Amino acid sequence: MRLLRTVPTTAVPAALALGLLLPGPAAASGAAPAPDAPAPTASGFTISDPRITESSGLAASRIHPGVYWTHNDSDDGPYVYAVDSATGRTVARITLSGIGTPRDVEAISLGPDGNLYVGDIGDNRDGTWDHVWIYRLPEPKELHDATVTAEQFTAVYADGPRNAEALMVHPVTGRVYIASKNEQGGGLYEGPEKLSADGRNVFRRVAEVPWVTDGAFSPDGTRLTLRGYFTARTYPWKDGRPQGEGERVDAPWQGQAESVTYSPDGRTLLFGAEGANSRVVAVPVAPATTPPPSGPAHPAPGSAAERGPAGSEGGSFTKGALVLAAGTALVLAAKRLLRRRRPRG
């Protein structure tokens, strides 16, 4: 099953979480570096602030070493939090002023202009809202509770409303991208060269992506990592597009897996999740490899290659796939039940 391809094409099939079971060299892409490689500078931490129970996005600060920005998923207010990874404690809560009432904040990213971009882009009913919002504010130079004036941008999708949980700002071009979320595969949407506070900013579909709950560009802008509940993949980024099928990252199992970001030096990926006292897990970034040839990354369903040799673990693919598919359905059903509410605004 092909996980990513350039538009125009048909959408990817459902059950993207099944990629977790696929064999191949990409499965080792998140392994620890060789013994002679330098140790990563970032380490995991636990978010201890009792106000942060639905951490749904992460962004590494560039001016405050070891600090990561996060926010709650919804029903919290116009806040972002600066968390010190050395202690897990909140060192600043920033209140956004000059904007409306947030509906479903799902992502945060730091642009090359030194601004934080906050994505109020969630839509759990897949098309209830004909527009979403992006908030932009300068990253505070001092860390303490404060109120900061933010700009509000209205965003729409060229092919109609949809649910999304991932917003990424390219660290070189400053262009904003959104990855939509759908059980049968989403799309990667490219915003205009510059966001405008007047009128609507149209985001256009440029690639098909897996089931995505968050994403992040590497600090040098050469790679894009996308994560879901069960898997994560890193794609080479060239000419404003993800290339090939990507490589699987050894992402941790976190249940309600909601966030990912790179450390400022690009040597570590940090994966976060919702919940009280949620753990942010650090995974060393694997060395970049040569992109695979174009074409399907995985064997055709039901083929001998997919089944694997007789007696091997590949022979249990079907059973494992059914188990993961059931687990995926349960996660979705639980989230919809817990978070179903009437749209506001």
C-alpha cells in the first residue's frame, strides 16, 4: 500500500496503521546511531503542569535552549505553554490577544521569521466548518506569563472543508503546510507564499499522505516527518514536495499520540501525547539514506511477497493487520465519543 504520492491521484486506502507490520530496511530508520556517532542533545521529559492535559502540538524554541512550546487540544482558551525539558515544568503561559475564541487548536510550529504559528484547524466532524484559523505571534524573548497580541488568518481548502491536526512551517521558505486527517488517508496542503490577514488564504492539495496527527520539518528543511497513532515516516523534501515513500521511524507507542517535533540541532525527534503528566519521548534521527526508486513501496495485497516465506513472521501479517485495524477503529471511536460537541463560532 503506497503511503504518499504526488497529486493528482486517487486517495490512499484505509488502515494506514498497518504499515507498522510491514517488513523492510525502512523499519530500522529510527534505530540508535552507530557507537561512534555523537549522542543526541535532546532527551525526553514529562509535562508536569496539571493545566496541560491534552498536549496536541510541540515546537522547539530557537532562542530558549531546552524549551518546547505546546498547547491543549481544545476547551482551554487562547494559551500556549513553554515547558522546560530539563524539569518538565511550565516556565511561561502566553495568552493570545487580538483573536476570536479558539475552536479546536491542534498544532504549533515555529517559522524562520521567529514567529509561532498556532493551528486552530481541527474539525472532528470532517467538514462542519467551512474555514479554519491560523494564529501568528512572535516567540517571546523572555519567559514569564504574559499576554501577546497575535494575528489571525482565515484558511480554507481548495477542495472543501476537512479535519486536520498537523500544521508545519517550512524553516527556510516560511511557507505554511497543513496535513489533513482521514481514516482512508489525507492530503498535504500548501498555503500561499505569504499569509494575508485580509480575506481567505487558500490551501491547495499537493500530495497524498497517511493518517496524520502531527508533522514537523527538520531544522534544515530537507526532511518532513509525519506521525499517526501507530506509525511515523520521514520523507525527503525537495522542490516544495515530499519525495518517495519515506522511511519508517521507530516512533513510540503512546496511545493518544498527538505531536512530534525536531530538536533544534535536528538530531532528535520528540514525540508527545495527550493526557495528564504526558511523556515526551526522544528518538534519535537516523542518518539520511538515498531515496528509494519511484513506485509502490509495499508489495501488492495478497501477494507472496506480502505473505512472506512459509513459517516466517510474514505469514501472520493478515492476523496482525486485523488486530491493528480493530485497534485503530477503537481509538477513533473513543476519541469521537469523548470529544463530540457542538461547533462554536
